[in-house]
Amino acid sequence: MPSLETARRISSAKNNGAKTIGQIYKEQSDFLMEETFLNDIQTKTVYLYDFAHDDQPELKDHMTYDNTTKTRVEAKFIVKSYQSVDKDQVDYYLQFRPSQQTEFVEGDDLYYFETDYRKKYGNDDFIGLYCDIPDDKGIYRKWLIVRKEIANQFVKFLILPINYQLMWIETKGQERIKRRMWSVLKMQSSYNSGLWTDYVTTSQENQNKVWLPLNTITEKIWYTNEQSQNMRVLVSAYTDNPVAWTISKVETANNLGIQILTLYQDFFDQNKDYIEKDSDGNIIGLWADYYDSNIEPTDPDTPSPTPSTTYGKITASTSTIKVGGSYKTLTLKLYDADNNEITDTAIADLTRDDFVWTCSCDGIDLTNSDKVTWLSGSGINQAKIKFADDRSYLNKILVIKCVVDSVETTEEFELIGS
């Protein structure tokens, strides 16, 4: 039975009389899912981003988010099947809130997905993005969103765990560039025995699959119908005897936004391939065809983007706001990359109108609703907020955001009884 609030909202919806009973049930289900989303043990705080917004590109786990370029959202991590040693690599589900935005406009954190991926490659929602998801111990690990599963009720996305950093040499005119990209080395048990026998000879023919996001870096991976001319990569454990592979197929159309490489096993060539080690003798890179030219490969000219050198914190007397209580004073403080507070100098030329304060609860914007009242604080970087006496919001989280001079800061406050 829907609540009175839900029934009123359904009855007042403008639908030209075209809404079916099934559509009404769906809206009720969406509303219930929205309201209970944070109570589900499967719900986690996750971070979405592409390779260009990975502020810790060397890591596939144990990432931190004190000052990040990744986009924070809530999602459910759902195990749909379990792995075994004799079964192909299984995938998992990621489910967002029913209210989660899937198309973005200028000013949104994920607007780059529209311009750099959906418009360029035809990606469906979120496909080709990385997602950091915490495990049961709270350790964040990197995943790849590979497919959207359409459903009448709750749309889900198929994800695969990132498990290998692919390395290759890109040739660009007279330049040779060392490339790295986190990928999914997809375990499959249904290939072949590793040997191919014809009427005359028996040769080695083992295969492997690598799944990558399609982007401006990976789109340059290629192959031809001449096996001897194809790109080679080293995909192996970090040993002094790595396994070499030739790229025998590149697929980009079957799943727009994802690039799937089929690898054909080759032999390590000590005259062309290079095992890179640090000063302690630890392997830090495996490069096929490193010495295939008299031009030595170099690192990319453009490093991975880093977070803004200025970041903010919203402070208050406590981390709670009383429902039906008095005004709570919020203060935005700004810091430089060395964690030195620079608030006074950073806001010296600003006005109160430059600070945009908003708030939301359960993904619903409450900034201009009857639940919230705002007042100006004594400083231009301060705001006062009061929450209405609505007991249905008790113990929920109010997310407060302040944007100033391209610096975006959020803070969470628990709504408690007065």
C-alpha cells in the first residue's frame, strides 16, 4: 500500500490520462527503491571516472578520495553469479538510484562523458567508465562498466573487475610512446588446447582476451591480416620470462564504448622486448617491441590530470542538523595543495553571490524546497541553514554542497531529532 504522499503525487501527475496501472506500480516501486536505497546492505558509495580523470592512475585498489577528480555516487553492488576455476569470467551488477542522472549537461561533473564518449563513440549510459567500489573491508577496487542491461523495472549495468595494466608501444609519426591502461584480462576456459595441428605441422595456438575502455588512447591499437605485422604485447606475471602475445583481433562495434582484444600467443624476443625494472630490481614494466626501432620510446607528454590545487571543506559546530531545530552556521574554508588554509586570500576579490549553496537528501534536491530555510552568514563564505520539522527525515543524510570559483565542496550532515 503506497503512502498518502505517494498516492497524492501519482494522482497529481500530468499524464494526459495515459498512465496504466502497471506504470503506477512502477512509479511506486521506484519511489520505494529511492526511499530505501541507502538502507540496503548492497548499497555503497562509489566513484565514476574515465582514464583522463583518474587522479591515482598507478593504483587499481586502495585508492583514496580526499581531493579527487572522480564523481561520487551511491550504487548497489550485486553478485549475480559466482566464480569457479572451470567457468568463464563472471560479471556482476551495478545498480544506480532510480533518480540517478544518466544524461549530462554542461556544468555536470560527468559532462565529459557526453562530449568525449557518447558523441564520439556512441557509448550507452556509463559504458566504458571505470568505477571504484569498496569491498567488505572498505578497500576500494577498480572495475569497468561494460554493458547496460535493459529492464522494465530497475536498469542494471554489468561490470568486470580490473585485474591487469596493459602496456604497449604506440607509434605516432617519428614518435614512439609508452602507453598503459587498466584492463580486464578476461578468464575464459572454453578456448582451445593451445596447439593447432594441420596435415603437416603442429604449432602453438593459445588465446586470451583483454577488455579495455575505448578512448583516444586505446583507439590506436590495431591489427592487420598479416599476422607477422601485428602489434605485440607482453601479458604475464611480472617475471624474467614473460609471455608474449600478438593482437589477432580488435572488436569495438559489438559493445560500443568497450574495446575487446583477442591475443594469440607468441614468443618472448630478448632482442626486441624489454623488461623494465626499478633501482631495487622490481619489475615495473613489460614492453613488447621496445627495441623494434632506433627511436627509443618515451613517456606520454601529457600526464594524467591531477585534482585542483585548491580544495575546500565545509565546517560547522557539529556534523548533525536538528530537524525542526535552529539555524546551523556553515563555513567554507579553502586550502592549497599543501593543505595550507588560504581562505582569506582566495575570497578577497569575491562577493557573496559567488558562493552557490545547495543541499539534497536521498538524491532529491531540497535547496529551494519547503524543507530548508537559508540565511546569509556573517562572512561571505558562510551560510545558515534550518531544516523543517518533518520527522520522516530523521536519521537521514543531508548532503550540502558549495561551489565557488570552480571549486566544488560537499559535506554530509545527519538529520537528528531536536
